[in-house]
Amino acid sequence: MSTSRDRGETFTRAAGTIIRCPNMPAGMRRGPRVVRTKSALVVTAIGGKQGKGRDGDVLAWHSTDNGASWSEAVRVNDAPDAAREGLHGMTAGANGEVWCVWLDLRNSKSEIYTAVSSDDGQTWNGNVRAYRSPDGSVCECCHPSIIGGTKGGATVMFRNSLSGQRDMFLTSSDDGKKFATGRKLGKGSWKLDDCPMDGGMLASDGKDGLVTVWRRDNQVFATLGHGATEKQLGPGQQPWAAWSAAGPIIVWTGGREGALSMQVGLTGKARQVAATARDAVVASNPLSVFAVVCWEALHGGTTTVMAQAIATSAGAAKKMR
């Protein structure tokens, strides 16, 4: 783990291994997730004794001393090895709860399952199926995403597999016990026989605003709110989103690996952040005048995690100087 105390301008040197997760899958948006609640840091990851898709559980750790020490792992999924596909998401809710979502294989087909913790990941409630495709399985290799709501609920986004179409869907819950009927995002559809391994992301303004970003074919699209109106942002893959004081912040790459672009809002002009990147993410919050973009890049043959703090407006740029 590496931390920054100057708004992403510099980061501490990673202090060795803080958590051991056996056979943790990585790549194509697999890997750990981290959130901060009011009283703890919570990390989740998927691992198993055998690995390589043969087994796998969502595991959670928490720290109450800013990462100096960590708890033992706690299993989130209540059916052993149900998370062996290795794809999940996590978010902190408005009331301090932690939500987790993953692709679940307890019934042999990929379904969307969730769990909620009210004690910083120390214990988790019984798992709840948020969505099952009428065709039997959602898209098998696209990560699901989740964002906490302002009143204690959460919204989940995932790629469905329905009648030969691989389109993005939303569902939501107020209490984690029952989820609304899944609804399709955007007007177009993507007929595809295989999984594109590209699950997109969603972000909230901390009130009622919601932005979703996702890929259809070789184009990146976004929607505001829960409606079907879509905005085509341009060619690309692997989009990610956050929300700052300037509005939605969206990043994507020009291919599985390629030029990294960033755009503020749905009508702004995209700018290039890096010439080559993969698996880019962006972090901010609705009160922040800057965002931190992170990505992987090869340097001297070694895969390196890169980070850059970026002002989200001209006024913010002056404040950061």
C-alpha cells in the first residue's frame, strides 16, 4: 500500500506486503479494492488455495490505524468458492456500511451477488442475489461495479448477456435485502458471442446524480441518471469514472493498452494524460477540485503503477500551484 498526503502529488514508498491473498487473480479489472469508512480502511480481494479459476472467495481485511496493521481475512461469500471468476467491486455507503458485489458461480452460471457489512468488513450479512439473467448467465468476464447511495442504499452496474446482446444494466437496493428489476443502459445494443472483458464504472455526486461509463463495440458511452439517454464520448476501451466538484471525471484508454484520455463532464473535451496505459482508474469526490488518475505502464520491462494529480478546472489548477 502507498499513500499520499498532498493530494496525489507524491506517494509514500510501498512498505512491503501488508496482506497476503493466496493465488489472487489479476488483470482485466481483477485484483483488490479499497475503501475508507469513517473509522477504518477496508480491502477486499479474491483468492483461493488452487487459483486459476478452480476456486476463489471474496476476502475482506480491515485496518483501524491507517494501514499500520491489518485484521485476518474474513470470507464474504457464504457459498465456498462461488467467486472463482475473480471479478468483484466494493463501495462505502452513506451510513458507514460497506457493500460488495461479485460474479457468483454457486449455481454454475454467472449471477450478480452482493453482501453488506455494518462493522467495517468484520462481519457480512447473508448473500443476496441482485440479478439473474433470464438466459441463465450474465456476461461471464466483465467486472460488476457498485456505488453507495445517499440514503444508505447502493446501485450496481453489470454487463448482461440477454438474447445474444452484451449490454450494460443497472439495479439498485435500499437495504441490501431486495433489488429492483434490472434495467438496460443506453439505446443501442451490442450483439456479441464472447465476453469483451470490459465492465465500465459508475459514480455519484453524493446526492441524486449518477454517471455510468461503459464500452459498446469500440466506443465509450456515458449516461447521466438512470435513463436511457446515452452520450458517445469517442473510441476507446476500459473506461472508469469518479465525481469531482467540476462534475463527472471519465478516463479511458485507446485500446486494451493505449493512449490514456480524461474528460470532465459529458460535453467536455478529452485530453491526453499518458501516451501508453492500461487498466486506468480515477478517484475524486464531489467536493474536490482535483482528481487522481492511476494506471499501469511498462518502464524498462517492468510493470509500474503510475499516478497523476490533475486539476478539474482552470480555477482548481491555480489552487493546486
